[in-house]
Amino acid sequence: MKTEVKIPEVGESVKEAVLSQWYRRDGDFVRKGEILFIIETDKVTLEVVAEADGVLRILVTEGAAVPVGAVVGSIETESAPVKAKEERPSAPTEEIAATARPELETVRTVEMQDPGMRTEVLPGRVPPETLPSGLNVAPSALHLAEEQGVDLAKVHGTGPAGRITRGDVLLYLEESLIRSSERAPEGKPIASPSPGAGPPATPAASGAPRALSEQATRKPMSRIRRRIAERLLIARQTTAMLTTFNEVDMSRVQAMRSQFREGFKAKYGVNLGIMSFFIKASVAALKEYPVVNAFVDGQDIITHHYYHIGVAIGAGRGLVVPVIRYADQLSHAELEKAIFDYVGKIQENRLALADLEGGTFTISNGGVYGSLLSTPILNTPQSGILGLHKIEDRPVAVGGQVVIRPMMYVALTYDHRIVDGREAVSFLKRIKECVEDPERIVLEI
């Protein structure tokens, strides 16, 4: 009996995907729930798992573009018990058993640390010997580390609770490649000059500058990167974008975060960040200036009377903007939890297409990367995007005195076809008022 392995449905607008990478080889025994391959669409990347135990038969190779619903492999379920029995070592020596046992115990420890993560140890596929006991690692990261021989103890985890994701392993591999290319080759024999030849000419002697290593690589854009490029060009070509700026004194927000940080984390399990303050302030401003929550459709203006706020989050494959729906109905804790959950989904390739659709306004925080000032580009068809930046202590005049305050530049890019300058400036000023005096949000004044 065979179970077909298909490209799953990821949304009505997605008709094709690229089979980016197989985690298992043809003929491998796989178990139900184990990750088989990763697909990449123009919006998201997803991991596809096995639906049954059995022997994997691969029909489509990596890198192929296949339509949604296409069969890319199968799992032979009838031969599963026999295959599993054949692959199990019948009589391992004491030396091999002594070597393998600690590694298997390590993987079991990982499973106990994260019950939601399924990690199977297959015959002939042993995790790296240096995997520390209790390490929090995603299954896809573990598979990639096995294939590339990466010591996971040297990889910095950026996932929830320090979990090592597949992106962390890829970043480690890229950094290792860069370091190795910059390092001078060692132990390379020097060619001896032929008899009668003079001493080799040096750059200084010939007058030529010392040759530097010139390297370049060419690789095709990922589907997500191509989609990002297309959307940015559409935004530039089809909208009348204009940006207005202001600065916000973050003293009150910083004081509130310091005062309630521990109690907030203890009660809700997430940190109190600044993003929830700006989402609340944006919703208040959108209610007062609804044209910023609208968009142009042909000769019409469509105004939303709900508030689906997109939060731009940087990922290894590009910037994605998951949407927090009905943000006006959520508390600070619920907003922070939603952002935390989306970050985890992005890092583990679990972000669904539905998570990216329906936004009416976007917030992008370039300050996390150290940006002091920028002009964000509209996330079409939306008519407004708020750009946040680095919080920096600066001298400002307060009550006739020069004082040092934590200040942030904020930028609002808007579609000037429907949003006038007066409305845009007033909108950004309203956000400034709400953030500088957070009590305004609670009292709705």
C-alpha cells in the first residue's frame, strides 16, 4: 500500500511552489510526523511532514517548481515493518553500542525538554557527537546539522527559549564559509622555480598593486525575494508615496516597562516590549483619521472599519509581515503574545499564508537593527506604514531646560493620492501623543 506525498494547499492565490530541500533520501524509512521536505512559495516557506510510517520514494528532485497538489513522492507503508527490521543492526559490537548509546540518550533528553518536537533517530543517521544534553533544537535544524556535520554546541539559537532553528544553522554555515574564504590557505606547497629562472617577481618590484582575492557568487533569487522585489516596485510605480517625520520621547514607556517588566512576564509569560504601545497608539490614530486605514481601488476609496495591523519581521529568507487581526480588541499582553508566536512560526517555517493576508496598516521597526532614520515603503494596497527607529539618548529642550531623553525618530509613509499632508502630519502627531503619554490610550483622550 502506498501513501502519496503531495504539495499541500497553502492558499487560494498560490498555485505553484518550489521543492526547496528534501530532508530524507530515496529509500529511507520515515515515521509519521517526521519532516520530509520544505517548500517555498512567493510568500511563505513550509515544512511538509510524513502522514504514515514507511519507505520513502522520491519522484521530484530538489529545486523543481511543482503545482500545488502535485505528487512528489510516496510512502510504501506495507514494507515499513520489514524495512525497519532490516535496517536495525542485528548484533552490534560492544564498542559500537557504547559509542551510540550516549547520543541516543541525548536525543531523548531533547524530546523531554520540548514535548511538541518530534526527533527520531534513524539507523545510520546518528546526531552529531557534540550535541549537548538538553539542547533545545528544532527537528529541521537537527537534520541539517546531521547532513552538514555542524557542531550544534557552537550555534547560537534565536528561537523561543533559545531554540536552535534551521535558519540559525544556515547562518552558522554561511559565517563559517566567509571565515574560511578570508583565511589564508595553510600548508599549500610553494612551486619551486624552474632551473635557470630568476627570482619570482613581486608586486612591489613590478610596480603592480598587490592582487586581492576577488570572489563572486551567483544564485537565483528565492521566490520570496522575487515577490518582495515585485511588490516594492509596484508600490513605487502605482502610488504617490510621501513620508513625514516626527520624534517621540520614550521616557514614559521606558519607565513603565522597567516598573512592570517582572510582573508582566510572570503573569503573561512574555516580555513587555515597545511594539504593543505603538500598535495601541496606531489604532487610536487610525480611528481618528480613518483615511489612513483606507486604500484606492480603481476610482473608489475603500475604508476599513476594522484594524488588522501588520508587523514587519525580518527572516532569513526575507521580510515578512504577519497580521494581528482586530488589534483594537486586544490587550498589551495579547499583542505581545501574538508577536512572539509569529516570530516562532517564522523561525520554524510554520507561517501560514492566512497569517499574511488582510492587513490594513503596517508597522516596521528598523530600530532593532540600529537604524536611526529611514523612509519605509508602502505595503500595497495599504495607504500607510509606520517606521520605528533606534531609541537614542539625545539632548532636548524641556521647559526651557536642556535635558537628556531617550528619543526615537518615527516616520509615516502614506499614499498622497488619498491622504493629505495635514492628515498625515496630524496622524503621526497623534501617535506621538499616545506614546509619550500612554495613559491617553487607557482613558481614550
